[in-house]
Amino acid sequence: MTMELTQITLYPAKSMGAISLERSLVTSFGLHNDRRWMLVDDAGMFLTQRKFSIMRTIHCRLVDQGVVFTAPDREPLVANFEHLAEPMLVQVWRDSVEGLKAPQIASDWFSSLLGVRCHLVYMPENAFRQVDRTFFDADQRVGFADGFPFLLISEASLRDLNSRLATPVGMNRFRPNLVVSGAEAYAEDQWKRIRIGTIEFRVVKPCSRCVMTTIDEISGEKSREPLETLASYRKNVFGVCFGQNLVHLNAGELKLGDRVEVLA
């Protein structure tokens, strides 16, 4: 069966809303504009839905000069590249990297929404955050994603999971960048190297899942699923896993319908 790319999803800001694309450039960071923005506390530590589930309700829209953020019952916030100036050392898990802080109006907007003092930061072009060399032993940058530039899941894997759930969940619960059709359920677990269109990828690590998968993508409410069911049959040395992390080996463009080839 022919495999093809059926979804491309961009996340301009870590742990916030998704944007579905028909095509996207692939740069040294990964998908162009993917997770280059992030919220941090006063100490520079990253903030996510794991603690602030209301972040699920924040949506992003790309504009020429930056991003427009929207949330229920609030005026939109425009974060403009030209207004970024103050450097701030920020942290994602154990990685420290320099970001650029957005103006105070952005800090006030997000602080009011989350109920805790926080700041919006952007990762500039000259920043370099190295992926975990334990899994990819070469120079490769990543934005503010948890660990790697890409996350891939097959449609069949989600169908298999949903066949085990009382209430099915959407693919957006798992926040993949790439979704493919034509593969058997969990076939991606066996891949080591693939090509999608003209872009070659190394499949480097299963994606361990957390409480974020239990947050309803519309209401922001938490439940026990699908993490509880996944734990019953998808647990390994990395934790409860669903999907695969990828590192791209070249730049170019991805578009819906691109052929997916398993190279190793």
C-alpha cells in the first residue's frame, strides 16, 4: 500500500494552538515557524499545559511581522518581531538557550490569562539548541519543542487506539507535526530512516506521552484518557509511548500528498 503525508501541523508557540498547512518549508529548525515562541516564568523556566491547561484555549495566527494570539473573552495580542529586543536566558527541560523577550504588554496579557507572572519569548535565528545526542549524535538544532524537530504518527495507530477507547480522541490530542496514511498501526515504531517527498528523516526515539494528552482540546478539561489505555499496552523503557520523534537530514518543502518511503 502506498503511504502518503496527510497532515502537516505547525505549532507557532509551545503548548498553544495548532495551524494546519497544505505545505511548509523545512528549515534548519524543522517546519518553518514551528515552536519558536514560548511562555516562561521569571526564572526563564518554560510553561506548558501540563500545569496550565488553559493554554489549550490560546490560538495562534501567523502574520507577516509575527503572531497574533487569541483567547476566549480577550482582545487579540499581536507579537511583532520588530519589538523583540531584551535577551533572556530560558530553559526547556535541561536545555538553556537565549531567547528574546516580547514587550511588557505581552507579559501582562499572558500573566492575566494564566493567573501567574510570565513572559513571552522568541528563539532567534542565531540561537542554537542541540537535540539530545543520546539519540542523534550530530549537530542538529531544535526550537522550543520538547526534544526533537518533528513528531510523526500514522492514521492507523490512532484508529487502533480509538478502537480501545469508550470515547475516541482526535489526532490533535497528540500534537504531531506529520501524519501519514497507508501504514499499518504502529508501523512507524520499526522505521529507522524515511523519506517524505524530498526530505529525508532519521527516526530517533519513541515519543513518551504525558498528561497533556488527557486535556480536552476544546474545553481544556482533564480526564484519565487516553493515557490510561495507552499505558495498558504502549509502555516501554521510555514510558507510555505513541508516535515517533524525527530529525530531518536536509531542508526543502513538504506538501500534503507527498509519498512516504521507508529507507531502513
